[in-house]
Amino acid sequence: LEKTCCSVRGVLLTPSVGQGQAAKAVGAAKAKAKAKAGCKAPLEAAASFESVMTQKLADADQIEGYPDLYDRAVVNVTLSEGGQVVPAYVYHRTGCIDRESKPRIYDGDWMSRIRKS
């Protein structure tokens, strides 16, 4: 993978297996809140949350052209706010481009690149 900083525009998806404590706490809090509100039992809420995350990952796969255009990996990333390290899905095209012939985007923000007119 690139050794360049990058940023997320949109949603940071984290894998459900091996999630950090914060992500588990958020899921548990959502389930607890729904249970208190009488909407769903905690297990049903957790299953619903997992179903939504599975669909979001499928949507991201389609947007990024996975597996035909990009590969997908789970890597540890550092959040800019708070510095917490969490696992995240990253789409990449390792080994497909001659990196020496292409300009590096040092800030990692693809949208900030210099575009040809």
C-alpha cells in the first residue's frame, strides 16, 4: 500500500470481526437504546446493525469496483481526532501502476491533485 497520508470522504467502514472497543461500545449502546425504547430486542438490533453494515460494504465494493478494479484490505488506521487506531477497509491497486512515472499526491487527498485542463 501507499506510504502516503489519506483521508476519508464519506463513511469509515470498520470490519465487525476484531473491531476496537469503541466500535463495540457504539454497537452495544445502539442495541441498548433500541431495547429501552421497546423497538427491538438487543440481539435483533445487533443483527439489524450487522445487516446494514454488510449492505454498506457491498455498496462500497460496487462503487470502488471491487474485486475487478481494486483490491480490498483491512488495515489499522489512525483517526485524526483522538488518535485512536482502528481497523478499516481500504481499497487499493497495488502493483498496477508504474509509481515512478506518476506524481505523488503528498497530502493523500485525491481531490486536491493538480488536474490537466
